[in-house]
Amino acid sequence: MRLQSCSSPSNVDEVKKIGDWILKDGNEDDGKQNDGETSIEIPDDVLIDYFQGRAILAPTNECVESVNDHLMSLIPGEEKVYLSSDSMCRDEQKMEDNSEIYSTEFLNTIRCSGLRSHALKFKVGAPVILIRNIDQARGLCNGTRFQIIRTGIHVLSCKILSGKNIGDMVFILRMTLIPSNSGLSIKFQRRQFPLIVSFAMTINKSQGQTLSHVGLYLPRHVFSHDQLYVALSSVTSRGGIKIFIKSDSGELTNVTRNVVYKEVLHRI
């Protein structure tokens, strides 16, 4: 469907060819070769619409963070750091032992799923992605992509890059976030912007998004069912995808593992 939305009579054969290749990937019926490289050039002036249909996809959060940190350093302009306000939930504060053991400084160091870091670094022009549902009617949902237009003291001005409200300007404030599973015996809360930098995002986070240019970064193999298929099917044309793969020994290669559990498809 994504391929056909951008097709024309002149490229029907090409669309059919890449469509068949992606379907074979989903069924694990095809050995896949790739061009072994991925390339993203960031314009000096960071054009407002440049990141609208572009992203790098990677299998793990660790890979994503390393790419985001590197690309953030390439963007010109001043980097602004936003620190969170961390505290124990009200019920936990009543216990004196907890206040002594779990100091604010200790809470600042906690990193867990669904919670942003204590210190977030943003630049004007950087793409970011929302991790909480705020206003569904305005398209402010978990997974919505923005581009930062202005970094204020207490608010970020952003332009929507995905969904039905592309181009709208919105203001993002800090929210109080409570992790569902922090690994601690207490509940704590963190007041921070519900955003993460999204030059790169995990393959799972990209599900449902349509992109014109995708760089698939695989320093390690995908590890769950049909992750590779999800990444490849996010792009609207064969020319819009570049793949960079490293082998287990750290050398560049043009072969990767495709994880497909065919038993889950037997009754479909």
C-alpha cells in the first residue's frame, strides 16, 4: 500500500518487484542481499521539512541512542539541557526510611523503560518523538514525530512531522511520568518532557509510520519476529532505503539474520 501510494505508470514494474521482495522477507522465503551502506547528509541550515519523511531504524535502544547522540553533535547551534524534577510518590514519602535511602540524587540516576533521562539535550531543528498520549484530536499521540522550532525555558515549540496534522505548531510542556516497572520497591515520579530525539528510532517504534527515506542500521541482528520486515516495509520506494550491517565480529557485511516464526502464521 505504501509503495502504490507513490507509484506512477512509469514505475509499475519496479513497485511490483520491491513489493514481492518485501512479502518474501515477511515469509522468510528469500535470502536477502543489501548494499552495505547507509548515508544521511544533514543540511547546514537544517531545513524545516527535511526530517519529515526520514529516519534511521535500529533494533535496540542502545543502538538508537548512539546514533542520536552522534547526529545531534552534527547539527549547528546551541545545545540546551533540560533537567527533570524527581521525587517519590506521596504515599512513599510518608515512610522516613525511604526518604533517607532514595535521595533525589539517586532518583536522578534511574533509567528504565517508558521514562526519559534526568537530563535531556535538544537543539533547534532536531527531530523528536512523543512517548505519551496528550491530545488525540490534535494528533498528539504516542509515536508522533515533531521538529523543534524553539527551545524555551519551560516549553518547547514544535512542528508536527507525522500523522494527519502535519505542519501544525504545538507547545510541549513537562509532564509528570510514573514508571510502571522501574525495578525498585517504591514508586517515584519524574517531571520531564515526554520526548526523545528521533534521528533514529527503534524498529518497533516505527510501526505504522510511512517514510520516504530509511537508513536501516544493524550493528547487531534483529531479535524478534518480523522486525526486519517491519523496517523494510516502512519505506515508499526501493531507492529510499539504505542498509548498514555489521557481522558478529564487527566487520561490514551484506548478510543479516531474518527472524520469522512461521508457526504463528499457520492459521491465518
